[in-house]
Amino acid sequence: MTVPQKASRPSPRAARADSPWIRRWSGGSAPRYTLVCLPHAGGTAGFYRSWAALTPPEVELLAIQYPGREDRFEDPEAADMRELVSAVADALGPLLDRPYALFGHSMGSAVAWELAHELTGRGVPDPRRLFASGRAAPGTAVTGDLHRQNDETLSAELARLGGTDREVLDDPGLRSLVLRAVRHDYRIIETHRPADRPPLSCPLHVLTGSADPELGEERSRDRAGGWADLTTARTEVRVFPGDHFYLTPRRREVVAAVLRRLDPSLTTGGAHTWPSTP
């Protein structure tokens, strides 16, 4: 007589990872670290998908998917930074059962900083590292009211920063979809007023493009774009050739630099220079 087999159930961790907020792009059966990546304004988790091929199995790569785009187009948008970060922490917190690092690009760097505080406030251990890319520190970054401007003005800003295909901006249908997410994210970052908090205790690494209009090489020399004041640990700066989206053509170098700082045993190759800021 054949005994019917019970349907296999996902592991508790797999069930927790099955969240609309989280995309899991890589990681072996027993990774040692988790790298959480937070997108730029208007960006998606898929921005980091190409990193998976450059990430060893020792690292679980998780990317955050904000609402209001792609498969989350119908999901309600976050009212503000506090609500966004709280929702990300709800989804992410149970998965941080090993040493982890946060990487955020542009708006994502501010989200990463707020998320680090939110997670530690919930009793989650401090991140091993925080990587802030393409934006000055919260409270010092220049903000405006682009989220209130018309589509033409917002499209011009995207063209200035690069990273959005001209064909997308020229197509009325695609442009409408992109600008909806961008406007939502710009509202969050432009109305963000960071609270006065004690500094973090984890090392902080600032990455930027040499010609990035948002941060750039010159401004990053000033207390690492203000980031050096937000941690009691070491702060380092790495400048890559390129503009605001330097990390697209420099993807391999960026991932290698991040992995090396996460754990030197994860990558091989020539040394990178990270000038430190006391």
C-alpha cells in the first residue's frame, strides 16, 4: 500500500522571505552574510539583480521593492519616510539572523540610514557595515520640491541625473509609469526631516561618482559628505569615475569593493583605495 506523502512546506525562513517587499537574488544553502540593497528614487529591486552574478554563495543578496512600481504597482504608497522604513523593517527584521550590511543608492542611502536606526531600536544587532552611495548625509543633502513639479520638469531632472533611458522618457505611456514612482519617492525624500539621533556605531562607507551632481568628488571630501558625523566608527570614501549612476558601468568594481569591506576573504584582486575620514 502506498502511503501518501505530505506536501512539503516552505521553511520558516523561506516563508518570511516571501514578502512583496523583498527580492532574494542570490545566496547559497548556508550563507554567512546578508547584503540588503535599497534602490534610488523611482528605482526597483531589479536594479540590483545583476549583482547576483558577482556575489559569492557566502552572501545572501536581498533587494527591497518599494510599492507603486512593477509588480507592486497597485500597492498603496508609503505616506512618508517613517512609514516606509517601518514597513521595510517589518519584512526584513526576521531575516537578519546573521551578520548583515546595508547598501543604499541615492534616496536608498537615506532609507538605509533610517533603517539601521529602526532595526537597532527593535533589538536587531547593528549592521556590520553601512554603504551610502550617491547622496550626501541626511540633514545635509540638498532637497527641493520636484515632487510638486510638472512632468516636463521631473523628466528633465531624470535626464540630468542619467540612469533612465531616453526612449522611456520619450514614450508617453512608459514615462507616465516611471514618473508616478519617481514623484512618490521624491515626495518621501524631499519631505524627510531626519530626527536628531545618536550616531551609529558601525563603519560607514561612502561611494560616489567623480562627476555626480548630487555628491561628487569635491563635496565628498567635506566630512565624507556629512556622513562622518553620523557614526562613531570609521568612515571611508571611494570615488569612482562617472556620474550619479556610476555604479552601472562600474558594477563589477563596486560589488568587489563592497564585498571586500564586508569580509576580505570574499573577493580577490587588487586593492582599492578608501580614504578614511576620522
